Amino acid sequence: MLKDILTPDVVEFNVDGIDSPEEAIRFSGKLLEKSGKIKNSYVEKMVDSFHELGPYSVIAPGIALPHATPSGDVLVLCLSFVQLKHPISFGHPDNDPVKIIFAIAGVGHGEHLELLQSLSALLGNADKIEKLKTISSFDELQKLL
Amino acid sequence: MYVVTGCGLGCGTSLMLLMSIQDIGKKYGIEIEGEAVDLGSYKGKKCDFIAASSEIAKQIDAGDIPVVGIPNIIDKAEIERQIKPFLVKE
């Protein structure tokens, strides 16, 4: 499933010039917006969620999963992958700094569950996480999925 | 057993956590039912325990119901360590 969803247009490696969680969340959301999968309001809702709920979306060391509640602004279930050149702080006491970001936009309960399961399986593998932090090409990413 | 998992919105990390907890239950031969809820919805839920990422768990006040906070919610070994004291065979 991840192989089909993480297409080249929603994946970026070694992204430079990101200094804040808001910039990181917007960057990961804009990839989905530019590819026509979500509307801008969803991107801003992800930023709002971060402000309201804090850094809990940093689910594991170095990994953030920003998301929001969809309301007609998610056109298709999608996910983006952003690997930062310089890890940044999200303000999480245990899991900072953040190196990789998967922005999730869910729609449709069944598919959304399947996506989370696939992502859990990928991130449950410590070797793969290390590789996700260092790989630099789409081909390498595809091999991990 | 019945477990409630919480996250800010009730659709992302809480669901991932619930699925992991159910897998761990299977390993011990315990069937775990549950639901993933947002921060506003856990109150009044009847359950054996509540689990959430540590940043969310801090914000949960559930009275007598144990709340388990998990810093790394994709580390199954860590989740297992944290929830094991609360697993009960019925």
C-alpha cells in the first residue's frame, strides 16, 4: 500500500532551510496540496493541531506524523514523506529532534486503517527507520516499502 | 478486556496504538477490544485501562482508571513492557 501512495511527487529528501515545526508541517502538507490530493485548509488544520495539542505527533524518536481531522478537504487518502537535512525540535521531551515527517491525510475508515497498519509495520522495523533517515533517492525508498 | 486509546484527534496515533495493543494481547492469548478516541471523548468510557502517547497521557485525568503513557508508540517491546501489568486473562 505504501508503495502505491508514496509517489515521487509527495516525497522529498535532504530538505534544507526548515527551522520550525510549523515550516516542517507546512512543507509536508504542501507536497500533498501541490499534487492535488488535499486542499490548503487541511495543511493549516495540521498546523493548528500542532498548536492546540502539542508535539504528540512526534510518535517515536526522530519521527513526526502530523495530521488533522478531514472535512471535505482531503480528496484522496494520501501520505507524504519528508526527510530534513537538519533535524529540528518539535518540543517533545523524549523524541526530539525530528528528522523525518510523514503527513497523513485520511479519508474513508477502512483505507485509513490499512494505511496506518502499513506505516506501523514499516516503522516497527528499527533498521528501516535508520535507513529512512539517511537514504537519498526515491529508488532507495521504494526498496524499503 | 476493553481498552481505550487516546490521541489528540482519535484517528492517528491512537489507532496505531490500539492495533499494537491488540497484537500484544494475542501474544498472551487475551482478546482485547477497544476504541480509539480523541482527547475530548475518553471521559466516562468504561474500560480496563487507557493508553496514549506520553504527551497525551499527561493531559488525561480518568479517576480510578489506570492511564498508561507511552513515549514511543511504534516500539512494540516498550508498549508491551508498559501495558503488561494491566493485562488480565478473563
